[in-house]
Amino acid sequence: MLLVTTAGCDGDNTPGSSTRPVYCTVMADPVTRESVGKNGTGDHLVAPAHFRCDKPGPDTLALTVALQHKVNGQWVTLVSQQFTAKGADTTRARSEADRIRKVVAPCAEGVFRTNLEGTGVSRGVKTAYAMHGLAITNPCRRLV
């Protein structure tokens, strides 16, 4: 007799199903150029990060997203912001767009990256996150 079991991509970590912590994936995405601001005018550098956690989501997920600029071989933070989410707000119960956090700065020339640091707490277990996205040269430059 062969027994085959399958697990959904969301995971089923509902209360009572397990004592292990909820698994989360967090990613620092490459810096891009977007039109933001009043009426969507004005190009800006955007440093995005996204996350997705198994159900039912962690007790807390605290992330600091930063836009960094490479100056004389060193990464310098231009702008950063801390974001928090918890529970179902971190799972596929919310759209991908609802699970993206980003910081914005005026366009400039140079090499930029997204830096991401944070912690998640689930079922009493704390997990640390630290990563950066790909370094992108002149993301505001328009291709002709």
C-alpha cells in the first residue's frame, strides 16, 4: 500500500497543528525607478522588500527597509523605515502588493541597493533576517 500526502504552498501551521515556529520568506528586491508623488509625477528611486509567511503568520514581523548608495566603496544609507506586520497580514491571505514594503528617494546617479534587516517572532522563537538586494547602477536612467 502506498500513501501519498501533499502539502500546500501556504503550509498549514494553524494554532494547535504544531509547536514549531511559522516559516517566513523575506527578500530584499533590486532598486527600481518609479513615478511617485502627486499625480504619479516625478521619478524616484524605490527600494522594495517583500515577505510571505505560512499560515497563521508570525506573532510579529518587524522589518527595516533601507535604500543604500555606494560612495567611495562604502554603502551609505540614504533613507530607511521600519515596518511591522503580523498574523494573516503576512500570509497569502493578502495580495502580493500588500506584502511589499518600500522606501523612496529622489532619483540620482550611482550604484544603489536595498538593505533589509528584521526579526520575526513566532510561538516564542525569534528569527533574525539580514540581507541586501542586487547592486544596481543608475536605476533612474531611462533606456532610449
